[in-house]
Amino acid sequence: MMLKRLFRPFAVRGTAAAALLAVVALATAAPASAQGVVTGSPQKLDELPDSLNPIEHTSTDGHFRVTFPTGCARLHTKMNLADDGSTDVDVRVLFVTCERANTEKEGCLVNARLGAARGLKGRDATERVLTEVRELMAGYGVIPARQSPIRRDFGKHGVVEGIDIQAHPEFGKGDVWIRGLLRGDDMYFLVAWKAAGGMFEDPEYGIFFQSFEPWAE
């Protein structure tokens, strides 16, 4: 069965508690559930000059390329490490987070989970991605407003499939955009948040999501 058929839209029912969670969750760069995955200390901090242009970023550790929005003066990179400090672990987890300068509670991140789908086939791999997306929505305290399946063919780098969610708190303002992707044994999660709202009308966030390429060389 094609994975695009497996990535069907799903419904998440909101509650009054979701609005309360959003006040706390949108104040952080990443949901608590995601932060807890990484066990190592920050490997590096890329100091970038304040930019008036989008920033193209290639992660050799995370095997991806993406364009971050303007104002990303800093990209925080963090990955899980083995006890000996090496990256020789079963599932390599890496975060690259952009916090936009001169804004409040706004930014985006890429979470690469290399090898996370190893040994999983078809529906099981798809369900793992969907579970992570549900947990991300719960962490941010939002419910989906728009959702659609994703499928892109990157030629020699393979086919990437997944689901795209644009979400809001059940009550109050704020936007969260989540894209969960599956490429072979690897999973990628792109997340952007904007407490003031208006994210989906901001073309730079569209560029962030559309520019993503897996397994960058």
C-alpha cells in the first residue's frame, strides 16, 4: 500500500485545557516532549550575523538542507551522544532551532531522527510518524485547522512522504505548523510557531517548509 494513502488526515478533539497549554507551550522553542529526547549537551552554537535575507543551512550531521527565515541570528544545534561522546548511537537525534531576532515567541526547528524507522514497515512506520505529530500538537496545545498528505520525489535521495498540519489553539491566537516526514529509515519533523499569529500568510515560513531537502551532501 502506498504510504500517501496511509498518511490520511486525522481528527484531534480540543478541550478547554488545550487553550491553557498553549500559553505555556508557545513560549518555548520546542515542546517539552521533544526536548527530552536529546541526552547530550549542545554540540555547537552557530553564531550568525543578523540577516536581512533568508539563511540557507546544511546539516551534515542531520543529513538535510533547509532555508531558515530572516532574522535567525542564531541557529542552536543539539544532538544526542553516546556515553563516550561519539555519535555512534542506534538512533541519531538532532535539533536545529531558529529563534527569530526582535520577535516574541516565534521561530522554527528541524528535528532529524536518523534510523528511527529502522525495522518498521509500511503502516507501522507511518503510524510512528503520526504518533510523533500528535505528541507535538499536544505539546503545543493546538488542534489542526488544515491537514494534507505530503509526497516528494528527491531522485537519488529517495521519496519522502508524510503529513502537513497547520494548527491553532482551540481558543485564542497563535499559529503552529508541523510537517512529519518519512524517508526510508529516517524521520524528519519540521515545526514553526508564531504566538502573534499570521504565520501562514508569511511567505518566509512557506520557503522554510518547501526548501527542505533530505540527505544533503
